[in-house]
Amino acid sequence: MLRHLQLGGLRRVEPRPPPPAPASWGPPVGVQGVLFDLNRDLSLFVRKEAAVCDDPRLFHAHAVSARLADRGGWSHHTVLGVNRALTAVLGCRPDDGQQIRMSELRQLGRRKMSAERTAEVLNEMGLLHDDTPDALAAWVDRQLDGLAPRIEHEVRHWIDFLRGRLPRSKSRPVEGVYRELAYLLPPLRAWSDRYDSLREVVRDDIKAVAFARGQDLDYRTHQLTALRSLFRRLKRDQLIFRNPTTPLSLPGRDRLVAARPLPDEELRRAVSWAAGRPERTVLVGLAIGQALRPVQMRRLLVVDVNLGERMLVVEGQPWPLHDLTFNALTSYLDHRRTRWPNTRNPHLLITQQTAAEIGPVSKSWSKIVMKPLGITLVQLRQDRLLDELIAHGPDPLHFMTVFGCSDTTALRFLRVAEQLLGHDPRFRR
């Protein structure tokens, strides 16, 4: 060791200077005019050349990406893909103040990079220009073509309300706008042949639609709900003089409830079908064990599940867990923890899409999962409710306490249970 020492003593080694901090970046104040309005071809991106760029935007974009990844629970693979996409989009690109179009980012899909997550980062930086065509507006234009001009104007006013474009209006989900307008199209087209405005529609016209033969009660119920929404808004905004949908209700509402519980073999088939698939198991368990509605399942949070005390909090009310539900939740939470360990979504039920977000699953997700079985969650829930009434007698107070349902729902199921107990000898106690 001594031979490495100089005669004058130890040589002092100067500490290595820290790396220079990346330059700060902010959106430019001025914007250069566009001569040729064309999208860039990202296929010409050269990774090695872009990697050596010291563009402050790129450093800032990676920092924003890390922050969004931590907030949204992105996987490590997703973060790497987004950073690659940001390098492709921003690397060696002139900082001329021009925003990046969403149509340009669509090219990333061909290179197996996420355009949506990259767009989130650019939007956070103020660099995104969403030029995506409004698919709903184009569909509405096609569907309303041929209606009477005044009726078309009134319907468009209602659609603007659903999309949050009117004062004091809140935007509704796009799927709901599609669905409600689809229910309204048949009567609107029929009325356009006779009337110039929806002011001329009277209650007999509404009854002819609500009581039309050839459609089941469920379809006519949704159609009447859409009609009420349309005429209520037009009346409130003084585009029509009266609301012809009030007071009007559909008879035979109790037929929406199953006439009898499902056969035991159907229940065993449902449990056997769900075994081994956590998403199926938890849906069947929540429907059979707790009799939850699909909307209640979608709103459940992870913190609502207390496996230690075998309790489930539903809409602020703690419920004891059924054995079937307890086992289903245990299996699903293990699956959820393994597949999406970094997710920040607080909801219990998540998918590959919602794992990187904070919202609930869509309304159609549970229907898609249950479709191969041929039995809906509503049928499983109704079977559980009727089974409770048959086993413990038609006691509405006990029924409301156990399931936390309203008095209207309790009385509706009570009438069905009384019919089963009185007319079907298999259900007599």
C-alpha cells in the first residue's frame, strides 16, 4: 500500500462535481405559425439520436410520466413504454410552441406503445391537441337525418343537456346518451311523419308507445324513462308547453321480478361455472351471498371489505359476509393483488383498463362476464331475495333489515313470495 503513496503524502482527490440539473421547462408564450399542416411520421424516429437530446421538454415529460405513474399505479412495463413514446414524440423535435395532435399519437399503437397514456402526459404538460372526431356527434347526425326540422332542433337541445353543454347541466356518460337516443328513435321517426314539433305530442301518443305490443316490459320501461327525460327537459326550458309523460306508469311492473326462484341445479351450475375464475366467483358470490345489485357491486371499494371481521360495508351499512361471499372475496383479492400490485384504483372490481385509472368498471363489464352462463346477476339476486322470504316468512321488516332495501322493493318481492307460498305446494312451510 505504501508504494502507492507519494513522497509528499497522500494525494488529495477532488470530489466529483454533481451532474447538472435539467433545465426547467414551461409552455412557450408565443406560437409559430404553421406553413404545412401535416402530421409527423413517427416511423422515422431514430432512438439513438433522440436519446442523446438534452431537450428540457423531455426531462420534464419523464418527470410528469413518473408522477402520473405513481398516481395511477402504472406497471413498470407501461412506464417504460410511455417514456419510449415520449422520446419518439419529443426527441429532437423543435420547441416551436405547436401542440401535438392526438391523431399523430395514434401511430404509436403500431409500435406497441400506449397512445392514451402518452396523451395523458402531454395533456398534463399542455402540449396535447385532441383532434379526435366526435363519434357521438357523427352518429347523432346520421340518426336524426330525416326528422322534422323542429323536432330535430328539440332533440338536439336535449342531447346538449345530456352532454353538459347547457347552463347548469352535468355531462352524462357517452354510453347513456347512445342508449337513451336509441330508445327514442322509433317514436321520433313516427311522430315526424305527423307532427312538426314535439309540442303536438299528447298523452295518447305516449301511451301508444308505452303499451305497444311486440316489445317486452323491460324495453318499454327504458323507453318510457327516456321519453320522460326528453319531455321533462324541454318543458323546463320552455320549448314545449306541457309534459305528456306525467303522470304515466307501466302496469305489470311486478313481472320484472322472477315468478319463482331458480332451480337448485341452476344455482349449482352457476357456482361450478364460476369456480377457478376470480372475476366470475366474486360476481356470483356477491349476487347469491349478499344479494347486491350490479350498481352496488361496481361502487364497492377495497376498504369496504373486512375479511378479519367477515363484514362488508355497502352504502355505509355493514353486512355480515356469507360463507360463499367470504371465500369469493378472499380469492379475488389475492388475484387482484397479484395481477395489479401497483394499482391505485380504490374500487374493488377493476379491469386491465381501470387498473390504471380511479373509476369503477363499466356497466357492461359484468354483463359480458356473465353472458356465457346464461343467467344474469339480477336473476341470481332475485333468487336470493325470494329464498330469504320463503325461508323466514313474508316479514317485510326482517327483509329490509337483512338486505337494506327500500319498502317499495320489499313489498314488491313480498307479493311474489306470498303467491309462491300460497299457490305452489313446494314452497309451503
